[in-house]
Amino acid sequence: MLAKGMSARDEASATGGEGITRPSRPKPRVRLRMINTKVSRGGALFLGGLPFLFVAIAYLIASAQRLAVNPSDKLLPSPPQMWSAFLDLATVPDKRSGDLILWVDTYASLLRLFAGVGVATFAALSLGIAIGFIPRVRAFLLPFVTVVCVIPPLALLPILFIALGLGETAKITLIALGVAPVMVRDIANRVMELPSELVAKAQTLGGNSWTMILRLVLPQIMPRLITCVRLALGPAWLFLIAAEAIASTEGLGYRIFLVRRYLSMDVILPYVAWITLLAVITDWLLVRLSQAMSPWAHPVEAR
Amino acid sequence: MSRIVVHGLEKNYGDARVLERVNVTAEAGEFLSLVGASGCGKSTFLRILLGQEQQSSGVVIVGDGPIVPEPTPQRGIVFQRYSVFPHLTAIQNLLLVEDFRSGGPFGRVFGARRRKVRQEAEAMLERVGLAHARDLYPASLSGGMQQRLAIAQTLLGRPQILLLDEPFGALDPGIRVEMHDLLTELWTEHGMTVVMVTHDIGEAFKLGTRVLVFDKVRHDPQFPSAYGATITYDLKLDRKTRASSHHLAKVAAMVGTTRPDTAMATTAS
Ligand SMILES: Nc1ncnc2c1ncn2[C@@H]1O[C@H](COP(=O)(O)OP(=O)(O)OP(=O)(O)O)[C@@H](O)[C@H]1O
Ligand SMILES: [Mg+2]
């Protein structure tokens, strides 16, 4: 075996040395498995932009075709039409109330959204840690929270409007009730998954239940809590718009459902884009917050 | 004050018996080396001594009375894995010891006290050779560095009983010898009782004052987990037995892992 291998190598080096018949070398570029191929920054930007571009172009073509047939068509307004409608709402005071409608709507909606999600986050933090860390609280509350998790929140909406009236309280409560149970459960699970070695070690260093919550549990679940909030914001927007659609006098969801009666796609589409933009910015801010608060959970990627 | 007495200890997980009929008495200041085949229950024994888990039956006395069924500052531990807090940098991991011990309801010491503690922590980092890694998170430390940090952290807690679960398993031979020296030094300094699990028989002979072998004596071919491991060999080490290749070979044969010649080299270092 060994001798054979050596002789083969000798042969190869001999022919190579004479420089007559060099065996054709394989190409230096290795074909990697699909899962191992890396994407450059520019490539990622390009690929990531493609779907947006595709949707935009498809819309532009469809809109242009419809408007060519019927210039007063309302279903697929052209970008200039949407932009002027949006600008009107953002800069021209409303004739009746004198308000700048876009900003009033945005302020009202964000206030409700953040109040609801804020309450839910606080509940997730306090209840989640208590359930996850203290067996007695777990025995007391976990079955209840598990059941509450499966109640469809929108089914509670009429109850909330009847019980709490049509004001802000009902809307904020809907958002909080809609997202809190899942967050509480997720945080509780996370706390229960903390390696028991770490908890035992903290106790050997003299930690008591309270100081361990402060110095071990809280910092360990902080990145997860922020992820939880990011995931909860999706459903939170849903509940917000649902609540505003039914009973409200201002708000982004209210406006969309109001102008729906007049088929004002030139307002609805920019509003949807605006909501999307707000959601994207919130998400980005939360990622930055997580990086700032828990640098240990976001190791620097090797370049 | 920090004797350990274990009598008739038994531990079951469901139907599987891991430990049975374990009897051992360790006087204060002894250094027990625990060896035994993988999976025979050494870590389980340590967890029971720590108070993280409870024995199924039998008596465990630590210090003056029966063991408190939860971990306390009396007993320090270095685990096989998850040995340091990943959310704290190296220095913060060491500061945490004093924060927990006397930080009050905030779990944090402040002011002049903190400056003093910081100096102590930095001296300790220096001692375990981690001064350069002061502000790194454990995720960016190698396994051996994490283990050294864990040992430093546990020693700062000044436990009366020190439990070590394969503390040097991930270290390269050079660092390992340094850590041996550090541990011996601190042990002579503080005189705590040490129980150390190791797979390295040479290390067991070099550091311990006693070597205990865990093994199964009873076997049921139909139901392998019917019987647990117990202490099959208990060797007091003095000058003569420590250097005796005969004893070393005997223990190595019982454990059936390490080759006696490499073990002999470790003991000599
Ligand atoms: N929580 C548990 N539930 C069920 N079985 C367990 C549990 N912990 C340990 N065991 C079993 O107990 C036995 C002993 O485990 P242990 O971790 O104590 O072994 P060990 O001697 O430390 O091994 P190693 O040298 O590989 O670390 C194993 O067979 C394991 O399967
Ligand atoms: Mg083990």
C-alpha cells in the first residue's frame, strides 16, 4: 500500500520535473455545498432588494394599465396621487378639527400600542420570572396562564368594550391581554431553562432568591425579553387596528377603515406603508437596545 | 467544622440505581480524589454533597449536622460545564462573589468597599493568568480559560468545602501543572476540605491525600441499572503510597481508563 503510493508520487514528480505532460489541474475554485456558500455585503443588499423591486414594478405596471383605461380609477392609484394624498394628511390642517390628521393618528396609535405592549412587558417580566423561578408561584399561576394563552383575544373585544367602555382603557387592555400571556409563558420557560449549574453556583456564592433574580435571572433573560417584545409587536398592531376599526375617533386603524367607505386607496396604501415603516423602525430600535444592554448575547461576528 | 460523613448513601433516578451503600468519612482538611469509570455517578455524588440534589436514602453529614438540602456558601463548586456566568466579564464574574456575599438587597457593593474588592479580584485574575482577559465575556474565552476563571471565582468565596468536578479536564499540560500548584497552595493556605473528581489517575495521586475509586460490585445482566456504584477502594496517600507505581497501576486497572505510565508522569511533575 505504502510502496504503491510512493511510486505513484515518484512518477508524478518525475513527469512534472521533465515538464512534458503535466496532468491538467483541477480548477482552483472549489464548488461548496449550497449551505456553505457565503453572500457578500453587496450581494446581500442586492438579493434583499429584489423582492421589493419586483412588487414595486408589478404595482407600477398594473396601476399604469388601469389608469390608461380609466383615468379616474381609484383602485390602483399612481405614486404621485398617493404622495399628494399623503402630503395633504401630513401637512394640511383638517377643515373640521384643524388637526394635522396623519400626526394625530400616529400619536394616538403609538400611544395605545406602547402602553399595551409596555403593560404586557412588565407583566412578562414580573410574572414570568416569578413563575419560572419560584416553584410555589409556578404551581399557583402556570395552569392559569396556560389556559389564558389559548383564549382568542379578539373574542374578548366585545366584553372589553362592554365592561370598560369605548375609551382608551379598552383598547390598551385588548393589546395587553392579547400579547401578555404568551410573553409570560415564554419568559417563564426561559427562566426554567437556565442551567441549574448557574443557579447552584450563585447559591454557593451567597445569593438569595432576590439577589439571584437581580444579578442572574434578569440579565440572563433580558435579550429574550427584547426578542419577545419584537415578536409581540406583530400581534399588538393587529389588536390595535382591530380595536380602532370598531370604536375610535382617531388612529391609524380608524383612518384606514374610515376612508375604506370612499374606496380611497390613495390614502389606505400610504397609511399601510407608514405603519410598516413605524414597525420596522421600532424593531430596529429594539435590536439596538438588546445589543446595548446585553453585549454578551451578541458576540461580534468574525470577518 | 468541615468534616464530611456519608453513611449508607443511595441514589436512584426512577428505576435506575446510580449509587448504593456509599460510606465515607473525610476529616476537615482532607483532599479526596474521586476516580471511576465514566457514568458511574461521581458527578451525582458531588451534586449530593453540594445540596443541589438529595440522596434517596442514607445519611450525609457536613460540618456539625445533616446536610442542608440546598447549596450554601459553606460549599464551593467548580462544575464540569456551565462553570461561569456568561453575562459577566471575567472581572465582573469575580466581583459578583462579594456582591452576593455582602451586597445587601441590591446584590452589589459600592464605594470604597468596591474598590478594595476590585483590587482583590484583579490580584486573583493575575494569579490564574487571566489578567489580559479582564474585560472579556466567557464566550470569548477558551474552555481552559473559563475553567480557570471558575476556579478563581469559587476560591474567592472561601468555602470550607471545595467540590471540583473534573476541573482541569480542558487544560493543556503546562497550565494544568500551574493550576495544580495554585490549588495546592490555596489548599495549604485555607485548609479547606476538597473533594475532586478526575479521570486523570496521576492527578488524583499527585494532589489528593486519599484516592477513592467508584465502581459497581454487583451486576445484573438482565437489568444493568439495577445496581449502583459504590466505593470499592479507599487508599490513604502518604509519601510512600503516593510514589508507588504498584498502587497507581492497581487503581488504573480498576478504572480501566488511563495508562499507568502516563499517569506516573503526571504524578512526578
Ligand atoms: N437527572 C438524571 N436523571 C436520570 N439519570 C441521571 C441523571 N443524572 C445522572 N443520571 C445517570 O446517572 C449516572 C451517573 O451520572 P454522573 O453524571 O454522575 O456520572 P459521572 O461519573 O460523573 O460520569 P463522567 O465521568 O462521564 O462525568 C449516569 O448513568 C446517568 O445516566
Ligand atoms: Mg461527571
